[in-house]
Amino acid sequence: MAAHAQFEAALRIIQTLRANGHAAYLAGGCVRDLLLGRAPSDYDVTTSATPGIVLNLFPRTFAVGAHFGVVLVAPEEEDAGFVTEVATFRSDLAYSDGRHPDGVLYTKTAEEDVRRRDFTINGLLLDPLHGDPLHGCGPLVENLGDPALLRAAVIDHVGGLADLDAGLVRAIGEAGQRFEEDRLRLLRGVRFAARFGFALEPATMQAMRALAPRIDAVSRERVRDELTKMLTEGHARRAFELLDATGLLAEVLPEIASMKGVEQPPEFHPEGDVWTHTLMLLEQLPADCSMTLGWGTLLHDVGKPPTFRRATDRIRFDGHAEIGVAMAAEICRRFRFSNDETRQVLALVENHMRFMDVRRMKESTLKRFFRLESFDEHLALHRMDCLAASGDVSNWEFARERWLSLPEEAVRPRPFLTGHELIAAGYKPGASFREMLQLAEDAQLEGRIASADEALQLVREQFPL
């Protein structure tokens, strides 16, 4: 319903622009997605009308990108919850920073506009009024899912239809120039190829390899956002294989690139090296998983390369979880994760090995384990870890069954004792308070005591006054 409302809003904008003598079309990702049979997340409009004209034609507008020829047009209904991006046909001036144009020149033709875009599959235009100009409304309005009608309404100046049919991500024009203009396109090209199961066109791939070291011109936040999308769109393995093939992985995440060739003990990891193991986990990440699960999965074994040791009995990675936490913390700082995001990613890395002992844990230890924030993500990571190695998920099954069966009050009961009760009982505050309280809580979690009086008696036995 929301997507249809967005389409209708874009259609009304196009009708208004054309009624006032301006060319206007749907453009970019929405056209690509419609042709691929996917529901667009939004609908963008491109037009010959300049930003000033657009601002005057519509009652609710936002000139957030007017200096680049972009105006946001909101529906007249204030609770619609979306806006439509309306961009003026333009050509870009030089890109001094390798990311944004120094300025824009407005053009009169749509062809000039699409030729400055990134990839041919994103350079397609769609005329939603195609076929019925007399009534100001085309058959697409009721038949957006009809491939024949869609293709008939497409305006293709860059060969995008052929590349969609061939499954290719190809830069428009000279690939090196497109990537020099905006180096974020290097990562976007990988993401599009992974998302759609497309190949990178050879000249485009060659340019990406040549310019991979220049990705440092892109802000770390934008790099983070692209990598997060790769991890959470359901095609993470393919994305990271392409990052590796283009040389981008070594530039943006050298810690992950260093996993290649790091052997693992075959009795526990018949799948191969740390890189292969990580790819097998990434392959299991579902679309729309949380970003913390995505990054936690990617980084769970990041500490293995620096801790690799070939002992007399077998290959070892002593302390790799602890080292991995420190390395993951640095990566989270580098990409400016929020404190909450960092905390959860590090918790996933830190605790992923604890499932090995889950059936031998004391009841109190197990319940504290279950207190980890978003424990379902810890379970998900452990299951993927097992399936990418021995395939034995018995520890996961045990932990999941116990976790689901225990009520919240059993995992986080109200403590029988607090510091106040200890002081009232005659104990002086000090370092031993923590030991006393943990002793009482352990007994409570394990069901060995059932009241505050029993808790205090236990403490008195172990810590006499």
C-alpha cells in the first residue's frame, strides 16, 4: 500500500510538471527494480524543470539538495510519511574530492543527465504516462507488474536494458572516469552485483581493481553504511567475494583479508581456512538481519590470524576471542559505530566460544549467560558457526531449548540479598561485598536457597563476622 502511494505521488508530480511544459520521468533504482520484478523502496523523478520552478509548483517542498539540482516534494497529506526526490537534468562539474561534484550545470535533455550517472542499470528512465497521453495517465498505473508494458515505457540511452537482461553491472561511459568522480561507486558496484546476482562487466571490474586504493577518499561512515548493506541484504558471501576480487577488501577491511590462507585444524574445521569458514557463515546471514549480527558474524574470528600457532598436537588459536574483541573494537571505532552497536558486536565476538561449555555450566553460570543482551543473536551466530564447521548443532539445541524454557523471573530473579541487607546484618562495605552477593545469587539461581533468611545464613557461614 505504501509503495503504491509513493508511485501515485510520483505520478502526480510528473503530471504537474508536464502540464507546465516540462519533461519529467521516473529515474534510477525504481525503474531498475520494477524491471526486475522487485518492489522499489522509493520513486525518484528527473525533470527539465529547474529547482526554483519545482519549489514554486508544489506546496510542500524542501530544498535540501537544491544546489545539486535536487528538491524533495512532500505529499499534501502531512501524515504520508514519505517524500519524492525531484532532480533537475544536469551534468556535473569536476569532482575535486572524489565524492561530490564541485557544481552542476543544468541541461535540457534527459540523455545528458543519465550519462553522468553511475551504472547502466541505474541509468534507465520510465515514462509512467506512456501509451495514453490524451487522458494524462498511462496503462502502467494499473499494470506496474506487466513486463511488456514496462519495457515499452522505458527510455534507454545507455544500454541498461541489455545489461539487465545479461545480468551485468557496467559503468556508464568510461569506467575509470565514473569511479574517479565518486569513489563510493566502487562499493556500490559490488553491492549491486551481489544483490542482484549479477557479474561485474570486465572493463568495470578492471577499473575497480585499479582504483581500489583510492577508496580512502570516501568517509568512513559511508563505507560503513555500504558494508552494512552488503551484510544485511541476504547476499553477504557474494558481496565479500567481490570485495576480495576487486581489491577493495584489503583496503577497507585488511583484518578480514588477512584471513585468507590461515589454516584451521581439519578435525574441527574440515571446510578449510578462516576465510572460507567466514564466507560460509556470511552465506547463512538472512536478508534484513540486524547490523550487529551481520558485523558480529563477519568479525567473530577476526582474532585468529594474529593468534595462529602450529603446536605439536594441532593448530591452535590461543586467546583468539580476546584478541578478536580488541581488533573488533578498533574496527568499530574506525567506522564510527554507535556505543550500543559496538557493545553488541563486541559481545558477539567475546562470547561466541562459550557455547562449547554450555552443557557443563553450573545453573547460575548458564542463567547469567542467558542474560546477555539480544541472546537470540548469540544463538544465531553459534548455529551458523557450527554449520560452517563440523555441522554439530547439539550445543545450540541444548542452549536454545533451555533459554526458551526458562521464564524471565528464573533468569533474572529479584535478589534475596543486597548491600543494604548486608549492612543491616553488621557487615562493613568493602571488596568482599561483591563475593558475598555473588555467593547468595549463585545459590538462588541454582535453587539451593529459597529466601532472604537462607541467603543471609549462607553468607554468615562463609563470611563470619
